Amino acid sequence: MSTGSPYAPHTPDETREMLAAVGADSVEDLFDIPDSVRFDGDYGLDARTEQETRAHVADLLGHNDDLTEFLGRGHYDHYVPSLVDSISQRSEFITSYTQYQPEVTQGFLQVLFEYQSLLVELTGLEIANCSMYDAATALAEAALLAKRVRKADGNRILLPETIREERLSVVENYVAGNDLSVETYPMDDGAIDVDGLTDFVDDDTLFVYAENPTTEGVVEESLDAVGDVAHDHDALFCLGSDPVALSLLQRPADVGADVVVGDAAVLGMPTSYGMGLGLFACKEDFLRQVPGRLVGASEDSAGNRAYTLTLQTREQHIRRERATSNICTNQAWVALRAAIHAAQLGPQGLVDLANEMVELPRDLAAELDAIAGVEAPVYDRHHFREFVAHTDQPAPAIVSDLEAEGFAVHAVDDHHVQVCITDANESERAELVAAFEEVA
């Protein structure tokens, strides 16, 4: 056998035989790696002691702009209690991977069961899995679930035209090869144009997705009508949200949602710019079609309550033709942190936080609206965490000038900016308003 790694499956003779069969002289010929990124055996790093390395890294980080972010649009920062770090960083949790061996991971399995229970209570739906990658992949998996469970023919996936481009891209990537068509439907005054959606939906529609709050922070007030439109054409109604918003806004089950997706990392995690926690909940009718894993409660041989991975419908576990997803892992540790944060807040604390996310943008919008050259909010509706404001000056210039003052906001288009405020950046609100007065 080949010397070196004990996991190398081929002998040198076998490797030479395979290379000859494909007409290659070496294994390296099978890869097209540009010279600019090819490793030549030298990392090009000067040797440093630990103390020197710390000083060097601190110096590099010191060059970063010190900006207070009011960005939002799917990335939200709430204060994370120190208790979350203290518990989640225990060795029993940090060293645990997927909980395949329930006899040694009862603690982690129980936390995931509690996380699922939290989502069931917030959504009103019967089933929640123990996490997906992020909101975008959860949405894409929901679209694929619709294809599996909808009895009538149909291939149209309908998303709001204000959906973030990154999420739209992920959905398009996921459904490619599944004979599904992704389209966007119209919005009006920041919310769903129900009449326009009614005209847009037909019997070929498979899946209708709405967000509450929307990408621009608007609270949707016609979700029950949207659900009726979808169900009138036998389409699945999917709602996007998050645990903080769900604690205050209409329960998805009460407006006819069949599936709920979103990002649960608004609890337990700071803004991570990509690291998410995809939530996925649905009706019990779809139990066997849920992607990912479910943690269930049972009893051990002694009659004690015990937890285990009850349903695993991934390609790695069952026959490929029966698999519902090829997701290879989940965000169990992030789900753990979300569950700890939710438990620490408690039901009333979660509602109090959500109420604050309505009051803060309302008050900040009023302060910005008092500035000459600024109209806030653009949409005369309730908002959650964030809102869009009109600026007489070009929005990109406003954003650039605010950045020079130490604040980051988002330019929506030529004359609209989006501002997000939470309990994490509220302390800088007065300074942001003063900066707006300076640059607007």
C-alpha cells in the first residue's frame, strides 16, 4: 500500500493506471490552479514570537474604520447576555458535533429540543427542525418542499420584488435543475400589492413567499389575504420572519402559513455577516418531507425521558431517491446559543425586546424627519428595526459623508437610505441624528 496517509485509498500502481486511462501524466495535471494562487511551499510569513504576533495583529486591526453600524437588511445586532457565552462555551457543547450518539449527548439534544419547541410556540406550526444553514437556504429548501408535497402541477416560485439579492440568488441556485421558475411579484408602498399578487398568481403557481417584516422593515398587514390568494390556487404559503419579530407580530399559523423560514441568529449571536441560523417550521402534514433533522423526546430502557435524533432525511442517511435534502451539517451550536438567549429573556422579555424594535425606529424616523432635506419614513406604515428615508441630496453622497462621521447606513437607490436601530446601537442615536443634520 501507499506510504503516507493511512486514508489514501489508492496504491501508486493504481494511481498510475488511472492517470494513464485519462491521459494525464500526474495528479497535478487534473487541476487547473493559477500560478498566482498555487502554493509553492513558502507561506511568505516572517517568524514571530507570540508576543510579537499579538502586537502585529493589534496594529493591523487598528487600521480598521471604527464605524457604528445602522445597516440591518437581514443582519441584526441585539445585546447578547454574557450568560450565553458562559454556557455555550462549556466543553460539553463546544466539542460536540452532530448528536449521533444520544447516550453521550443528552444535554445538547435537550437544548435543541427546547429550540424546536420555541419555534413551534412562536409560529403556531406543529413541526420545527433543529436548524438550517441560514435564512436563504431555509427558503430554498421550502421551495423544494413545495414541489414534493403539492399535488397539482406547477413550477412557479413567487418571491417579493424587494427580497435581498443574495437570498434570491440562493433560491435560483437551489432550484436550478428542478424545472422550477423563480419570479418576483409587485409591492406597493413598501408592502405587498395584494391586488397585483392576485392577478399574478395562477394555477401553475407552486409557492408564494412573503416576509414580515419586509427587507425594508415594513410590517405586513395583509398576510391573511396573501395566504388566501396562495391557497385559492393550491400553492404553498411560506412566511419569512425571525424569533424576535414572531414574539410580537401575527403568528404565521393564524394567517394561513404552511411553512415559516428565517434567521434565528438574531438571538444568541452578534452581527456575523454570513454566519446565520436558518429556522424552518411547517405543518405536521409535511413531517416526512422536512429537510435536515428533528430532535424528538422519548424514553430510555429505564423509563426516563430521553432525547434523540428522530428524523434524519438527508442523503447520507437514507436512499438518495427518498432524501429530502443534501444538507451535510446544521447550526447546532448557534441554535444552542439562540435557545439560551431566549430562555434568559423569558416570554415577557422577548416581547419587551420586540416592542422596543417598533418604538426605536419610530422615534428615530421622527427625529430624522425633522431635518431639512430628509423624509422619514418613506412608507406610512409600522416598521420593525429599520425604515427607508428619502434624502434630497444623493443617497450615495449621504452614505459617504456619514461614514466620514463614523456611521454606516445603507443606500437603497439614488435618493433613499435605509437605517436600522436596535438595542445594540441605540446609545449612538443622538450622534447619528446630529451627523444627519450635518450632511443632509
